[in-house]
Amino acid sequence: NEKTFNTNTSYEENQKLSASLKRFFTDLNSGKNGILGEPEMMDFYIVDNVLKGELANVISNWDMVKARLNAVKDTYAWMPQLINKLEKDESMRLGFTQYYGSLHYMEHVTYQWKEDKDKGFMFTRIVVNEQSLVKQVKETWKSDFILSKYVNQEHAVTPEAFEEIKNRYEEIKKSLDPVATRQLMSDLGITLSDKLWDIITSGKYEFNNRELTFQQFINAPLTHVINAIKGSVGNTIEDIDPFTDRVFEKLAKSEAKYTANIYPSSHRAGNKTVNSFGLNKFLVDWINVLKSSNNSEELLKTPFHSTSMLLQKFNEERNSKDKPFSDNIKVTAASLEALHKQGTRSKDNMELHNLGVDEYEYRTAATILSSIPDATGNNQRIINPLFLTTSDKSTAHEITLPAFPIEFNADGTLNNKTIGLV
């Protein structure tokens, strides 16, 4: 298993913001005033990070980019100004669309392993970027809570404020009203995506390895949230931070799976800092096109693609609100630390093609034996059907999708139906 090339630049496609875009962003008004009452201008790096997150994986087409910007224009005071400027400047609009439409955000996956004397080898699939994203989600919640009506200018929750929180919670325990529950959580800074909220209200949310009904969610996780806030009453949030409680970690980890517009720009892999954004690859572009166009219908009309299960599923879900198949199609990459032994420190030179023979076998077994969460909360079995080889080099792509049946002939060969599906 020889080393095939130098990986110093693997994944580290750190796209630098051009001078022209920096100048273009400098006069965007933040919507706030400075100390002397003058308009406060946006930092172009903050604008860039927001745009990378909002436009990640959007096809490089102005209509698609504009639709996404319009969808979030009420979230950022400077967004309508940006859209207006782009509409007036065709040259800058073209450069803007090419730059942000050519970037994708990709999850980087590693597998943790341990050997149990009773159960044998055990593997856990870990999205390395997710750890950064969980932290980012929690920081956002904390910031929103500090800005809420329940926290005073000294960044403290007063006994009176907590009494109101407690009374609202007691009413929710009696009514089990999903709207009131979500509103209370939002008022406490905890904004959850629609997809995660649907999972919670439908009784499919997992907490401590078991699914909870909506009432159990109110009686368990939400109770932990209220008690964590109670513990900080009379102190500043900085002194006693309720968001360090384990329940927030679990909620944030769930939110990280379903949040579409928050992306950490970098993460740690082994002893390297790795950029999470990169230039679009053909596979990434192709999946994005299938998810957002009618191409699947046209391709199914051609002889070569007529039996493709992938295209049939995309076509079936084109006009459907629920997309249990296409929402689980995701292109990921093998992390620079492709394998990690539980309980040990991260280390360098653990890229896929640098693994020893036994380590490579562990990595291969892990892709089959590790569970992958269903992005729609329907508890489908999600698989990674690609067998990565050491020749995959710097960007070893993987892809997740719902499992499908494989049928064999009497002699053990794949039957024609299965071959057609594949």
C-alpha cells in the first residue's frame, strides 16, 4: 500500500476574495449606527462568509443565485442593498455568480473504531465538519438569547424574567401546543429548522438512544433547557453559561444535520486545518442539477438511462414536498484523517492512501457497518455504496443514498433488474 503522492494541498482549496468583490462589499450598510451616529458599514469578510454559507451548492446561474438571496433578504439588513447593486452592474453580477456559484460545501467523513472484548470491532461514522458546525449553532443560539427580552443589559436573567419563562413552560406542559412550544424555544434563542421540528413533533426525535413522543420531548429535553436557564438566574451568561449543558449539545448536533444555510468555513482533520469549501466537481454539479431541474425526466427517455433507479427516484420526487430519496443523496469526502482509533490523539499521515493494510480494511468495513442518519427522519437505512481505493488520491468522494434491494440469479450472479438499477 504505497504512498502515491504528496497531500500537502489536499482539500485546502482556500478561495480568496478578489479585490473587486471586496470593494463592491465595502459600502453595504449594516443597518446600525456608530458611536457618532454615522452609518456602520459591513466588514467584507463577514459578508463573504455569509454568502458562502447561503449560496453553498447553489447552481452557478444568476436566477438561482438571486432566488436564494431573495429568500434570506429579510434576515440581513444589507442583503437588499447587495441584490440591488448586483441588478445594476452586469459585469459584477457575472463575476459574483461565477465565484459563489462555483463553490460547494462538502462534509468530510472519518470513521472511529474500537475493539470490544465482547462485541468485537465497533465503528462510528463522524462528520468532521459537524463538530465546528455544532459549536457555531450553539454560539448563534447563545447570542440570540442574550439579545432576547429575558436577558438584561448586564447579560443576566432576572428572577422575574425566569418566572415568565417558567409560567410559559408550565402552560405548554398542559396544552402540548407545538406552535407555543416552538415560539418559546425561539424566544430563548433556540431556532430550529423546519425539518428538525417536524421530526420532533412527529415523535421521531432521538434523545439518549430512544425516540421521544412530542410530550416526552417537552418533559425531557425541554425541561433540561429550562433547568439550565434556571441555574444561571442572577448571574451573567458569561459567568454561568446555560448553553454548556449537554442538552444544548445534543439539540445543536441534531440541528447541524438539517440546517442548510450555516456552514463552518474550516475544520480540523488530524493536525491540519482544512477548508470546508472547494471548487465544484462534476459529481457535485451533477447531483445539484438533478435535485433542482427536470433533467431526470429527459434522461429516462434515453435507452442507456431508462432503468436507472437513481433517475427514477429523482423524477418521482420532482414535484413532491417530501423527498425521502433525494434529500438523502449527498456527496461527501474522506477526511484527511480517514480513520481514528477511539481514545487516541489525532495524528498526521492518516490519509486514505497512507493507511496500512489492516487500517485500510478497518476503513472499508466501517463504511458498511456504521450507521448513517436518515436526513428526513424516516428511519430508512442509508448506505455508502462506493468502495474507495487508494488511487482515489486527494479528493476521495463518497455518496450516501437509501439502501435498495439486490437480487441474484440461481447461479449467484446479479440478475438483469439489479444490473439495470445499478
